[in-house]
Amino acid sequence: MKASSAFSFAQQPEQAASHTVKEETPTLRELHEQYKPIVLEAVTQDTAYRNACGHSDYENAVIEGNAAIRRAVLGSDNMGLLRLYSDTPEFRQRLHREVIDETYTTYGTDRANAYKILEDSLNLRDVRIYDTIEDADGKERRVLNAKETTLAAQKQQAIREAFKDWIWKDPERRQALVRQYNEEMNSTRPREYDGSHITFGGMNPAITLRDHQLGAIAHILYGGNTLLAHEVGAGKTFEMVAAAMEAKRLGLCQKSLFVVPNHLTEQWASEFLRLYPSANILVTTKKDFETHNRKKFCARIATGDYDAIIMGHRITTFLMHLSIYNHVFFDVCNTFFQYNSSKCRNTNNLLLLISTKNQKILVCREPE
């Protein structure tokens, strides 16, 4: 009996301790951090406040902002938020102050409120602040305000950084966005081309093409329009030549046109014959496109059994005036002069262009 009573006595403090454990009451700061995002989201969607921010001064915007906060709280189904807002002045004052600051001041300036900057950001526009001045003739014109534009740009960057931090903060939202992006935007995998199976008849046996060159040739043959944007020295010339010769062998084209910088026509011809010594190519000169020789030379191109024609890019301007141009050169010149990409913004950076029966292949080099 004594042992039993001793055992029972030893358990009493533990049992008492278990009865005294209580859940910790959240602090006012924690409650503020919990409820502020709810109110902030509702206020940013309040039409009256947004209109005040866009068309009124700061004082009127603050008045409308306070009204928007009250509407957001009273329209909420969260009884804890309603009770805290009504019974705790400190919470209420801090909520009003921080929501107004974040929606108008923190991410806005005196000349551009947060909503305008956010709208420009969502439309991928850099924010600009202009002043309207009157010139000597009495006409009004807009002038960029560099100082205010710089301040607004800083706020725009702050919005972008805050959005970036916010969007990945919630694990559930992060997973939902990643899943949606992968399903809708990241669901197509570009085709990879392998040209290791291609056999090049007539190619110089002393030259072996590298793997990336074989892949590029396969891309040209099977993939249609192709941009070869390798770095200098990666072998773009051989890729173009081999693709043209293989396209003719497979019946994809009858002859190929190479448009190159004027001073590289002879070098191109040399490289072409180095890779395919038995190729039948026609290289243009300035004499061929003199006024009395143009039509005759174009007739040679149309009727000759050439593997390729190599010409300087300026010569193609003469072809614009020849009716035979449409039949012989397809629309290669239009493509040449209209071509514009992130790497080739003008014809000076275009290394060459080749046009076959059903495709055009462009090769560019980095600007010097």
C-alpha cells in the first residue's frame, strides 16, 4: 500500500502540470500581420479608392482610402478581424496608416501613384513623367521630367521586387503557379536534330564535320527555316555548303543562292570548293551585273545546272527591277532586306543568306 501511494504521489506534479498548459495568445503584432494582407487585397480592388489615387490629390486619396479600409473590414466575414478592428484603437490606427502608405506612398510618388506605376509595370512599360510647358509661340508641349521619372522608376523597381518576393512566399501558391506554367507554357519541347546518319556524297574525305555541324545540317534539311547563330569559328560556312549540296542530292532544291558580303565572294567560293572539290558553282562579279550584262547573267543562273550561286549582297538590289527575279531568286531579296532579329538588326551584321526551293536559311554574326 505504501508503494502504491508513493507512486500516486510521484505522478501528481506531472498531472498538475498537464492541466496548466494553455495555448499562447497571439500578440497584437502577429494579429496585424495576419489580417493586413486581407484588408490590403480588398482595398487594392476598391474602385472608388483607385479612382481617387489616379485623379485626386493626396489628401482626398487618404480620405477615400480610409473609407475603403472601413468597407473592407465591415464587408469581411472574419469575426476576429471585425472584433479587433472595433475594440482595439491601436490596431485600427496602425492598419489604416500602413495600408494607405503601401498603396499610395511606398510604391508611388507625388506625380505618379502606385496604381499608375503598377499599370505600367503590368503592361511592360517604363514609367515616364512629363511636364507641360508653353513655348514662345504659345503652344503647349510635353517635356520629360528626368528627376520625377527617376523617382518613379525606383518605385517601379520596388514593386517588381515586392511582387517577386510575394508570389513565391506562399508554398501552395508557388506550387500552383509552377504547375500551371508547366502545363500551359512549358509543355512543348523543341525538337533536337541529329545528323550523324547523313552521308555526304562528294565531300572532301579529309574534312570531318563536328557533331554540332551535323545537327545544324539536319535542322536545315528537316526543320525548315533555320537560324545558325553559332559563334565565330564554329563552322557555319561548311554547315551551309553541306546543307545546300545535300538538299540538292535529296531533290529538295535545284540550286542554292548564297548572298554574302561583297568582299567575301571569292573566299566563299574557295571554302565551297575545299569542302566539295567537284561542285559546279557560279560566282558573280561586278562585271556580271553591269547594265548590258544583267539579264544575260540572270539567264545563266536560271538555265545553268549549277550546284550553287554565290553573289555579293549589294548585287541583289539590281534584281529588284528584273521580272526574271521572281522566278529565279524567289523572294530571297525581300527576305534579305526585311530580316530583323535580336542578333541581326541590320544587313551589316548579316553574314549570308541561302534560299532553296521551299526554305530560307539565315546565318548571322555578332556585331563587331
